[in-house]
Amino acid sequence: MRKCDENTGIVQWSSEEIIVPYRSLIDGKKHRYFPDFWVKKLNSDVVLVEIKPMNQSVPPQKKSKVTKRYLEEVKTWGTNLSKWRAAQEYCDDRGWTFMVLTEKGEARSWRQYLTNSY
């Protein structure tokens, strides 16, 4: 948040105020997603930003033995992908940009799953 305040290229921002409806791949039900940040830049571009650890921005590696941890990773990935697909569509409809940031920078690998079923 401090980076948003200190960046002269950002004229307005909010945290978790945008609501994006989505249908979960996990339970098939409708839910509401609140992306971490909405940012309006000096050039009028708008960006929705989600911040996640890198390990939650890629599908879990298949294991030879299905463990409780692996099932939780699959659930987390399915939930995140559901949210991100909806957020991308939400942004596309408005001419905005959606991005997922991790400790390693912008995560792009999840985008290959936007139209593919998982």
C-alpha cells in the first residue's frame, strides 16, 4: 500500500473494494471475489492486482500418492483459477488489466489455463 501512495504514476487506488462474481470449479457454486488492489494510473489505465505466493499461482504437481496436502493444493489452485478467470473477463469487459503478483514478480503461467479446462 505504501508503494501505491509513494508512486507518482498512481493517481488512485483501493484495497479489496471491487467485487467480482465467479463460479467455483471446486463446488460449482457462485461466490464473490475481492481482488487485492484496484489501481488507476496517471495515464488512466486501470489494473486489478492479486498478490499470491508463487506456489499458489501454478497447478500443483501430481503426486504418486494422494495426500491431504495435495488435495488442499488442488482445491486452492481450482479456487484461484476460478477467481482469476472471472477477474480477467471482468477486466476485459472494462478495458482494464488483471495481473497476479508473487514474490518473484508477475505470474504469467496461470494464463494458459484461462480457456483450457483443468
